[in-house]
Amino acid sequence: MKAMVYRGPYRVRVEEKNVPPIEHPNDAIVRVTTAAICGSDLHLYHGMMPDTRVGTTFGHEFVGVVEEVGSSVSKLKCGDRVMVPFNIFCGSCFFCARGLYSSCHNVNPNATAVGGIYGYSHTCGGYDGGQSQFVRVPFADVGPSVVPEWMAEEDAVLLTDALPTGYFAAQLGDIVEGDVVVVFGAGPVGLFAAKSAWLMGAGRVIVIDHLDYRLAKARSFAHAETYNFVEYDDIVVEMKKITDHLGADVAIDAVGAEADGNLLQHVTSAKLKLQGGSPVALNWAIDSVRKGGTVSVVGGYGPMFSAVKFGDALNKGLTLRMNQCPVKRQWPRLLEHMRNGYLKPSDIVTHRFSLEDIAEGYHVFSAKLDDCIKPLVIPTAA
Ligand SMILES: NC(=O)c1ccc[n+]([C@@H]2O[C@H](COP(=O)([O-])OP(=O)(O)OC[C@H]3O[C@@H](n4cnc5c(N)ncnc54)[C@H](O)[C@@H]3O)[C@@H](O)[C@H]2O)c1
Ligand SMILES: [Zn+2]
Ligand SMILES: [Zn+2]
């Protein structure tokens, strides 16, 4: 089969690999029909994620058709069209029993912090991902669901990560009616977080980025007020000015460890590797929220020390909430919103690359060329 393969920072290509076999009776093999590239894949692509091994295949957003099932799989059968959450989870451990699917204890021998994620380095379990013609899906009765008849393929693929994560970010904000919500980052996750904030009763939704074309999308898709942080000496002061000098009730970090906006942070993290990442967006979130407010973090951060303003968070009495999104927990409500017409996730898709052109896809998405917001990857039928 053809699969995307990592060769080193900023280098990916398509190679021939063996079609993965069933390794366990609970496995399924899925023929991928549509995949996507996530902002999280860029952390891998940029060489930021520990233990990203040459030869591995990325891709944790994918939908496809069940090609083969292991002997104990009972809920799926060959030919089913399935969407697969980015988390690999057992469904029955201490954490899964509490709905913390992204914290599953049975799927990743290498870490006590993070669970299993398709195509996301050996730090996250070493599973190959779905930017490929075929992918092995462990715990096939637990994670995947059959795509409802009425749902379009390109909406389904966005249900495997980007939309649930944005929705989850808004949930973690504990938004109450009338709240002022500020979202850092107008990528797919930030756009969905902004849109979801309205569904949870926000009174005002503000989105901050430095890419004007993405801010335009935040206005048209998520009906947000937008600010380009490079146009202000200090974006935090601006946020205070527009919120009666109190700050927002809720701030969402949908940027993560590769934030722009502070040269010193960029040099000490991306260049000198003195920090696990640049905490600019997280610190702006801490500074922009009012005392007693909530900061919700879904942007990706590595395990190492970074210069986070933890003391300010403490002294302001903030609530900090964060996690990798437990995708499947979000599906029932999201399906309802989509069916009722409140959410049309594929509205943010800007690019479709064939699997053969995936190197171009990574380059365009990473360099934010051609007004790219969300690129999909389409493997040709095997
Ligand atoms: N927790 C989870 O489950 C989960 C799931 C998916 C993605 N993520 C993470 O969420 C983040 C966003 O994902 P995405 O797909 O939207 O990525 P993306 O790279 O497309 O979007 C990030 C956006 O942040 C903007 N940005 C950079 N610095 C900023 C700053 N200081 N302030 C405001 N905006 C800034 C960029 O211009 C870009 O538009 C990534 O870190 C990704 O790893 C987490
Ligand atoms: Zn992702
Ligand atoms: Zn589990």
C-alpha cells in the first residue's frame, strides 16, 4: 500500500508499505477514504515531538471502510463506513470508565501522561496513522462508529478530531450565559471552539491570530470579533480595554507550543530547545482572563519546562482546565448539532491533496500558504 512516511523534520514522502495485518482479535483493518492533516501533525513535522521515528506514518484524522475484522470484533463488519476517533482507547480501564478516553491506561506502554494516538510518535504509543491507504484500528468495537447515512464524508472526517476538540475547548471553559470568551488561534480548532462557545451561551466571542485570512474565516464562519495581534503593541492590554478593564470570563488556548508573538520565547524554545515550546499564547490567555476566570487549554504542549506564568494564574484564582480531547464523548451532542444544522464542519476545508501529493500538503499547511485552513488527504482506492 501507499503511506505517508516521516523522514525527519520538514521531510515527509509517500512510500510503499505492507498492508497492516490483524494483530489482535479486537483489531480491524480500515481502508482509508479520507484523512486530514491536523495542526498537531505540524508539531511532528517540525520535529518538536519526542520519539518521532523515521519511517512512521502520521494521521489521526481519518474515515474509511472496514476491510477486515479480528475474530472477536462484534459491532463492525466488512464494508461498514466508519469514523475513527484520534484516541486509541480500551473502553474499560479506570480512566475510560470515567470517560477520560484520551487518558486510557491500556494503550501506551511508554508514558503515564498521554494515552494512545494514531500516527503520533512512540511517545503516544507508536501506532501508525491513517495518512495511508490502510490502517490498523485496535479496540475496533470501542473507538470507531459507523458514519450515519445522512453525514457527508468531509463532515465525518472533521468529527475525528478538529470539531470535537474545538467543542471540548469551549466545554472546558465552563461557559455560562453571557460570558465573554476569547479564543487564541484561528486554526481549525480555534474556529470550532469559537463557534461552539455560542452554542454554550457565550455573550461575546473574540478570536485572536495574526493571519488575516483566518481571522476573516473567524468572522464569517464563527461570527466572532477578531483582532490581529501584530497590530497592537500589547494584545493583552487591548483585551483589557475592550472588557471594561476586567478581562474576559473565559480564555481558550487553541495555539499550543509553537505560538508566534514573542521572539525571546521562539528562540529559547524552537531554536535553543531550552523550553518544550513557546508559552506565549498560554500566557496571553492567563493575562487576558479576569480574576477568578477560566483558562481552557487544548493547544498542544510537550512535557518539558516552559516559562508559564503560573504564579499569575495562582494569584488571580484562575481555573485551568486541559486535556487531549476524549473525542467519542463529544459525538452524541455534535451529531445532534450537525443534524439540526447548527454545525457544518466541512465549511472550514480549504484544500484536498491526493496521498501522493502529501508532502506538498504538509508544506502548504505548515507555511500557511494559499490561505490554507484545513487540508484533507485522499488516498486513491487500492
Ligand atoms: N487537545 C487536543 O485534543 C488537540 C486536538 C487537536 C489539536 N490540538 C492542538 O491544538 C492546536 C491548534 O490546532 P489547529 O489544527 O487549529 O492548528 P493550526 O496550526 O492550524 O492553528 C494554530 C493557529 O494559531 C495561530 N497562532 C500562532 N501564535 C499565536 C498567538 N500567539 N496567539 C494567537 N494565535 C496564534 C496560528 O497563526 C494558527 O492560525 C495545536 O497545538 C494542536 O496540536 C490539540
Ligand atoms: Zn489532531
Ligand atoms: Zn482505557
